[in-house]
Amino acid sequence: MSEATLEKLRQEAETLTPDERISLAEHLFATVPANPEIEKAWLEEAERRSKDIDEGKAKLRPWSELQAELKGHLENHHR
């Protein structure tokens, strides 16, 4: 596929509603073949993080706190 065709698809996708873009993104993501190396790396990372939590090495924060922090960051970034 040419870069021009890909750019045209991107532009058309941007005209979709947010729900339509989410649906399209989910569909496209589901069609990407799994990569065993990436899957293995994610599993190893999840196991490492789980171990860190179990051993008290990880600092856990409530989602509401992170959500507020991210919202503030986004608001400051888009000013």
C-alpha cells in the first residue's frame, strides 16, 4: 500500500465518530497476528510485576489518584 493511500485512510478514519474509531481500531487490532516473542515478553513482565507486588517492592496507587494525575497532565499539555 502506498503512503498516499495510507494517509487517505487515516484522514477518512478521523472523520468517524469516537465510537466508530474505537470500533475500527478494535477490529484492526484483532486482525494483527500474534507475535510469540512479544507475548512471551509481556508474560515475563507481568510475572515480574506480580512478584514485586507480592514482595512489597512495588508502590501501588489507587486508580482514582492516577486518573486525576493523568487528567491534570493532559489539561496542562493541551493549553
